[in-house]
Amino acid sequence: MKKTLWIILVALILVIGGGYFYFNTSPNNFAEEAGNSTKKVDVVDDSGFLMFTPLNQNVKESVIFYPGAFIDALSYAPMAKGLADAGYKVYIAEMPLDLAVFGKNKAADIMDTNTDEHFVIGGHSLGGAMAARFAHDNMADLDGIFFLASYADEKGSLAKADFPALSITATRDGVLNWDTYNKNKKFLPENTTFVSIKGGNHAQFGAYGKQNGDNDATISVAKQTEETVTAIKDWLALAVK
């Protein structure tokens, strides 16, 4: 029995270690710059979350975001900064081993201690799937969900959810399993908005450089971030009351 457990442990270490080696997930300069506080947004790294809080304006809605597999939370700072500039408070979860599968319920830590706020949740790639699983178990406590190059699975089915969803993909994405993405649309709420970013790819939903298996984008990470933020803001303004 002990030998079996050791074999499983070693295999897990090899898989996780291989994942870190395979994926280039270091935040780039674009992310580093967005992670700095400004006159409009205060940025704090605290209690397992990067928090982007709008200054000198009322918070419209709070956003909890789950990163993709092996992606540092700071890589999503440009997106979070863009939303915070528009008056939305953003929490980016820092996941155990940078894997949302080990932190599916991280959102509860924020929601339980900030009961005066209203929340939507979102995620990139694996983070989106885990956000959907959390949302599946906490539908009454959320105002909506958004996906970046991601989808809900059967365990995270939101087909019966009465809140809206937003699904953003990019035409040059070489990592997303498009067949599964299309098949799993049946697990989304009836009120789901679909947005496609022309020329964008999988990695540029964050700011961490090229990802193995991805296609080259024909637009910059700054442009893809701008279009992503605009799509989320438009969706929040119209779909989330």
C-alpha cells in the first residue's frame, strides 16, 4: 500500500513538474506594469488573491477570476486593471501549484468575507472550467460567469442557471479543444453571449508569452486585452443587473 502511494506521489510530481516545464507562464513586462498601483486603481497581493480596487468611485460589481493551468495570477493583471479602471473590483485567485483544480472553492474565501459585494466569476482555460464547477454549486450567490478560451463541463453544468454567461474565444487559439468547446455549449445558461476576437490566440488572454501548442496571434497582447476587457465591460453593463 505504501509503495503504491509513493508511486502515485512520484507520478503526480512528474506530471506537475512536466507541466511547469512545458508551459511558459512567467508574467511579461506588460503584466508587471499593470500590477502596479495607480491614481485610479489600488493593487494588493493579500490572502491568496491579487486585488484590484477602483479608487474614488463606487464599485459596480466584483469579479473573481481563476487563472489557467500553471499560469501565474499576475499574468492577468492587464485585464484586471482594465476592468478596475472602469469601476469593477477584481480578485485574481492565486491557485495552489498554479492549478485551479486544487482551488475550485477559492471564490468562497472572498465571498464569505465580503458579504456586502455582488459577484460574477470567470476564468481562463482550466480556470474557466473550475469557475463553472464553483458556480454550479453556488448559483444563488452569483450574478454571472464569463469564460476566456474555456467552457463548462458536465460537473459544472450551468444549463439551469438563471444568470447570464459570456464566452470569449480567439480565432488563432491553438490550445482550446474546439470540438469539446462546441459540444459543451449545452452546459451553458440559456442567456449566453458569444464573442470571438479576430487574430487573438490562447496565451494572449493572459500576458505570459508564447504557449506551447498555440498559434501565433496576428494582433498584440495589448490589443487582445483591450478587446477582452471591452467585451466583459459591455456584457456586465447589459447582462448583469
